[in-house]
Amino acid sequence: MATVIAPNSTTAESSNHSSLVGNIRDWLLMPSWLVIGLFLVMPVLMMLVYSFLTKEFRGGVIWEFSLAAYDQFFIDRGLFGDEPIKIEWTYINIFWRSFWQAGLATTFCFLIGFPTAWYIATRTGNSKHIWLFLITIPYWVNLLIRTVSLKFLIRDNGPVNDWLLTLGAISEPLSIINTNLAVQLGLFYSYLPFMVLPIYASVERYNFALSEAAADLYAGRWTILAKIVLPAVKPGIIAGCILVFVPSLGAFLAPDLLGGAKNFMIGSLIEEQFKGNAGNWPFGAAISMILLSMVLVVLTYYARSQTRRENS
Amino acid sequence: MHNSNSHDDIAIAICDVVKNYDHFCAIKNISLEIKDSEFFTLLGPSGCGKTTLLKMIAGFEQISTGEILLYGKQIANLPPNRRPVNTVFQNYALFPHLTVRQNIKFGLQMLGKNDSECNRRAAEMLELVQLNSFAERYPLQLSGGQQQRVALARALAPAPQVLLLDEPLSALDLKLRQSMRTELKQIQQDTGITFIFVTHDQEEALVMSDRIVVMSEGQVQQVGSASEIYEAPSNKFVANFIGETNFLSVDVKSAIGDYAQCRIADGTSLQCSFNKVHTGDTGVISIRPERISFCSAQQGDLRGQVSQRIYLGTDVQIVVKLPGDELIKVRMQNSNLVAIPNIGDVLGLKLEAGAAHLLEH
């Protein structure tokens, strides 16, 4: 009898055991789920809800459904709201300029970041770690402070202009401040490491025997770079581009402090809606939502095209 | 140094090549001639300079001094992509983002061959390495053996004048390695391309090569066919590195013609062959374990007591202790026809004619 029963009882025990382990695992994961839920999902949901509410004039919202925020973004009804409906270009233009600026900043970061990452990744021994360390040092200082310092460096009578004048390279101060160039400098300086670090990680994993193999098969330097190296380190490049592009798009410190009023970007527009009494919370939330959905569309499209390529 | 007639039958001539790194000398003046359509093996322990030498032929390492000639043409100053030689890399170095077919076509495309030519040649190579049905797979979807074949096909596709193979079998498991040996040899004979093969595995070298160079510490120890190197090692290093052997220190009593009369520690006299002028009155003799047989204690060239018996499947290895405390390994076939000695037996050892080689210390 006992021998017949024994197998049954062991299976029952083991299934009990595994469900118990499963429970423990769920419980141990709870804190992470809570943090993600509270601090990542909830704020986005709040923004989504706020964007459909009515604005309170001194900041804040009235809990009453309204499409006014989206209406304000897309539709021009004239100054007094009685003219024929037209497309409102003001905000779309700001979006366009922001995408352009962010794209440009990403391009610059890539052009400088890729060789930098390559250089660091191909160092041997300790110097690799020292270089990485040096790259991250500026990030120990608050972004605001760094941006303000940059402003001091490049202003009309700042050190950069002083040096150039002393050296005789220019005859009168360059006006860099309050131009697109200044914004680009700010974005570039703020986000360069986000480009360097992921590319560094990719290059470090790159099997240099592949370059040798390509050279052995009659490929020249540039062909090797284009056909072998870039495809191999592509994940790092893409990660770097996303990490630079997305925050550049929403940046407000660099455009505000370095770009002046002419070089307004989405980040500043959103910031304004939540600042002081003049703000419009639903409008700010709506801009955020529009931005978020555009970024999602771009990333989804990219992810789709990647999987398609891998499947083909 | 080379007259024009020899260019056709010498594929690669390495002349007085030296490679210095900052703190050590990897290649200490090597000269070698590798014949056309030959399966030539660079054999040696790790760090002997064999891979460095191969990389210098491929162009990945610069030579410090000397010349490398490919069919009479100086190639030492050309970059790798301008040398008509191709390499099979140790870990294959297949391009992970390209399919098997694209990998094989890569070299052809770089040479500017047109599409139809590339496709035709790729199909030929896929046929050669029997990977037709895997042409559209990516390297990571293949087994180690299949990746190995792709690497071979990719390197052979541009029809190189010389194919370099850098320990290509070392990542495969034993069975696969053994079958790839015959296959590689077959492909080499079918294509008629000169193969330069680097390995540290002496068995691999003996099985496949037309000629072998044994290297150690950046120097050539011996060049010759497998049997020459095994049967007549030119020094103690080669005798020790290739196969198994017994060494006995001896005093050289006399040397006449090809034979020398030597005396081992316990006073026994032995006749040894030697292939080099022997200087000095001491030396070491090498005797292969399979060239020794047993006889009664009163007969034989040597006498000793069996101290160990190791079962090896096809063979049995017996260790015999000589009166002077030296240990001699003897290999005999595991057969019912001959009685296998027991531990403690005192027996005579008979050496085959020419089995004992006198070498310098």
C-alpha cells in the first residue's frame, strides 16, 4: 500500500512547495511594483487626466471635463474666439523647432560621442577607467549650475570671447549667447555622456577579430566601419540617440538660459504652464501628452522596423 | 636569394624575419619556405610565436626586420586587405549580422565581383562545405562545426593564393575535430590551395600535414614531414613535444658513421643513431615507448623491474624502473597474443634497431 501512495503524496507536496515559492516571489516583488506604480505610472495617468480638465486661473484644475487644452493647442479661433477655425501654428512650430533642435543636438552628440566612446573603449588597463571617470565628473554638479557656468563662459564679454580677442582670432566679440548655437552647446554639453556611455558599452563588447576578418577579406577602413563595426555597435548607438534625443526634446534649462526668448522649446512651454499664477495646468498636461504620444509613435515605429528586419 | 625559377613552387618565403615587441622578442630570425599546394603546419606550444608568424603573413602584425615573399613578391609592407591571402580565424569571426551566404559573399563583393559571379561562387562554396540548406541562416543559429565550415567557405571564396588557418579546430569537441581533420585535408587536396595551418595539437599536425615546422620560443626547431619529425627528431625539444618518448642521460663513448656507442648511468652500453654531428661527450637519448619490447631478464639491451601498469584501451603502458632509477615507459598492444607483464616482474627490454636516438642536451 505504502509504495502505491508514496508517489502521490510527493507530487502533492512538491506542488504545494512550488506555489509557496511563487507566493514568496510575488511578495518580494511587491516593493518594486509599488515604486513603479506610484512614481512612474501614476504621474503619467495624472497628466492624462489633468489634460482633460478645466483650468483654474491661479494654477491648478477644476474637476470638470474639458477639451479646451487640446483645442488651444491645435485650433486658432482668433483673438476673441469668433473667427473661422484655422490651424494654430504657434505651438506646432515650437514642436517642430524642438524636434529640430533635439535632432541636431543628437547628431552632434553622436559625431563627437562615437569617436570618444571608441577611444575610451579601446584603451587598455586602467586608463579606460580613468577616462570613464573623467567623462562622468561634470555630472556631479547640478545641471542648473553647469548651464549657468556655460552662459558665463560664452557671453559677449566672457572668457571665450576674451581669449579669442586676445589671440586675435576675432576682432569683435562673437554673440553666441541667445542663439541656436548656444542652445546646441547647452544640450550637447548636458547630454554628451548619455551618448558616450551606451556606445562605450557596445564597443567594449565588439569583437575586434571581426574587423580583422573584414580586412582579411579585402575591405578598407571605411568599409569596415560602415559594414561591420556600425551594425555591430548599433544597439549602443540607438540607445545613446534615444537617451540624448528624448531629454533634449523636453529640455528647458538650456533653451531658457542660453537661448533667450527666440529659441523657445517645448520644455520651456510646458514649464511656463505650471509656474506661478499665470499657468494653465490642463494646457501644460495636454502638451506633455502630445509630446509623449509623438515620442511613443517614433519609438514604436523604430521597434517595429527592427523586429521586421530581424525576422526577415 | 631566390632565383626566378623557384617562384612558382615556393608559395611563401619567409626570410630572416624578426618580430620585436617592447620587452621581448616574439620571433627570433626565422627563415622558411612553404611550397605551392602544400599543407604546411606551424606547430608549437602556446607562446612559441606560431600565431604571430601567421598574423605577419596575413598582415595583422608588422615584421620588425626581414621579408615575406608571396610567389616571389614582397608583401610585408602591404596592409591585410591588399594581400591575396585569406584567414580562417580561431573563433571564426563570422559577421553576426550577415547570413551564411552574405558572409561567404563578403570577400567577393569587396573584390568588386559582380552579383552573378558572387552568387555563383557562393553556391559553389556552400556545396563544398555542404551547407546549402543553411545559406539563409545567421551564424548564431549554427552549431560550432557548421560555423567552422562557414569560416572556411568564406575564406576560400575569393580563391586566395594561400589560406591561413589559425587553430581552426580548437573550439570543436573531439569527435568533430577528428572528422574535420580528414575533411580539411580533403578540401586542401581538392582545391590545390596552399594551406598554412597553426596548431598546438601534435596529433592534428601529424595527421594532416605534408610538412611541419616545430617552433619554440620564436625559433624553428625542425622542419620536415610528419614521419621525419617523429622518427628523427633533431633535438630534445622536438622529441619531447611530438608524441611520447623516454629520455636517458648518457656518456658518449665513441661515434662511428651514423652510430654512437653510449653508456647509461648503470653502466649498460647502448648503440644509438644520430643525425647530427654530436659534440661533447655527454648527451641524451630518446627512445619511443612503442619501439621497446620485453624479453627475459638475461637478454635484451636493458634490464629493469615493472613498477606500473596502465590500461589505455587499445594499448597498455608499462613503466619499468632501471637499476639507475630511471623510469622507462613501454607501450604494447592490448592483445591476447602477448603476455602483459605484472608489477614486480624483472624483465629485459629489447630496443628495435635504430630506436635509440642520441640528442644534445
